[in-house]
Amino acid sequence: MTTILVVDDDHSLCRALFKGLGAHGYDVVTAMTGHEAISLAAKTYPHLLLVDLGLPQSSGVEVVTAVRGWSSAPVIVVSTRPQEALKVAALEAGADDYLMKPFGINELLARIRTALRRSALAGKEGVVVIGELSIDLGSRKVQRRGELVHLTPKEWATLAVLVRHHGDVVSEHELLEQLWGPGYQAESAYLRTVVDGLREKLEDDPSTPSRLVDEPDAGYRFDVG
């Protein structure tokens, strides 16, 4: 079933979309704040996001920017604000479409179908093979020595960010903001726990990792060498 994450602080709209989209066969999850949206996206892996711009805690643009760090799922931004600058900011952050409120359910459904169809036509992301590891970014599956490796949602999201930026250092600040939200930049222990879990599952010797590498005072790097 296709999962849609609806991000809006309007309770009545969330309820209406939960019922309306659900009636058309979509699995709908909702978030009321920017922080909640970023965290929930990393847990549920939605196929599409519907994001309001005016959110408490983090703006819709910040949500789009964070999720784009590890997900290629289509994003439709919804807003009551007609300013062109806001639309440009949302699209440049990685949104695929922009829909003005109020909107009808039929128009929304058409835009959702179009966004999902374009996403499918764009093709799956590639499979990254490094030594004994096979990482399928499209299907979110990891194999080691031919065996499927179970990752938690946060482990997968962290690995996806690092693999997409393989060879480059991704700062702790950036990873925490993308996977937990802007209020968690100082929570290095959260990230360390996730990285340690990944090393236990993916490294031959987790105490001396060769793939998930620390860069002191900088962040983490996925080494493909």
C-alpha cells in the first residue's frame, strides 16, 4: 500500500485528508509539527509527502530539505501563501509540486497520481555494491554476503545519507538535523548509538570500521575504497 505522510498543523484538514485519501486506498500518517514530520518520515519511509509551509518548530521548507537528504519520495507542498519567493524556496529545497489552499480532493488526487507516476518513471535508485555489501537505495534493502540485513528505520536513513554522499564527510550536525530535526543538533549520543548499530551489522570488525568511518571533529564518511 502507498504511504502518504501528511504534514499540517490544521487538525481538521489532517482528519479530512486521513479519511479522504484513505478512502482511495492510501495509507495515511499525519504529523502536526516540523520536528514530528522529520522524525516520522525516517520511521515510516513514506512514498509521498504532503507538506504545509507554515508549521510550528520547523518550517515546511526545513522539512523538505531534511527529508531530501536521504529520500527521493515526491513532495507536494501546500500553502495559503501565494508569494512567489516561498514557492521558489520550496521547489529549490526539493519539492516536486506546489498546491494552493483551499483545494479539492479530486485535484489533490490527480497531483498525487502524477507525482507518483513521475517517480516511478524516473526509475529506481541504483544498487551500490562494495565488497560483501549490497545496498539497494531504491528498495531499501541491504545484503551482506548474500544475506538480508535487518536495519532499524534510523539505521537505514543514516546509511542512506552516507551512501548517497559516499567518500564525503557528512557532519554530525547535518545528520542529526535531517534524521531527528533541528532541535537535536547537540544530541551526538543518539547518532553514535545508530552508527554503532550499523557497524555491528555491516563491519567485519566494528571496533575498527573500514566502511562507516569517523572523521574526528567533522562527522562520518562512508568509504567505498
